[in-house]
Amino acid sequence: MMLPLTVVATRAVAIVAGRILPWLVAFATRVIARRLDVPEIVVHGICLYVAAYIGEVERNASLVCPVRVFHDLRRHRLPHLRSSSSRMST
């Protein structure tokens, strides 16, 4: 049975990524740890902390997105403001 080229390519990429990426991460961690002269576990912990911090900053930034704030303000305007704005438009 002959598989389509896309399936073969996808499997090849998955196999390479599955074997190469963990090795690259370990290698990068080791190089950074040696360059900074700290244990590898410290570099690993700092990377986890930075990733969590960046995730939290991105989550909070999405809460104050100007477009979202504008839509929330328009959606939750007070009733007396709605009636006064409709009177002004006539």
C-alpha cells in the first residue's frame, strides 16, 4: 500500500521532532547552564518561571485590550446614557 506524500512527510517530521526537540532542549539548557556557571536544574526552573510569568502577562494584557474595553463599555452603558444619546441623534 502506497501512502500519499503528505502522510509520509508528516510522519517524518513527527519522528524527527519527537527525537530531536528533546535533545535540543537538553543541549540548550546545558549550554546556558555552563555559560552562566549554574546547575542545569536552576536554568530549567528559571525557564519554567519565565514561561509562567509571560503567560500571565499575556493573559492580563488580553483583559485590557483596547478593542475589548471599548466593546465592554458600549455593551454595559447605563440606561440613562442610552436614552440621552438617542435624543441627541434626533
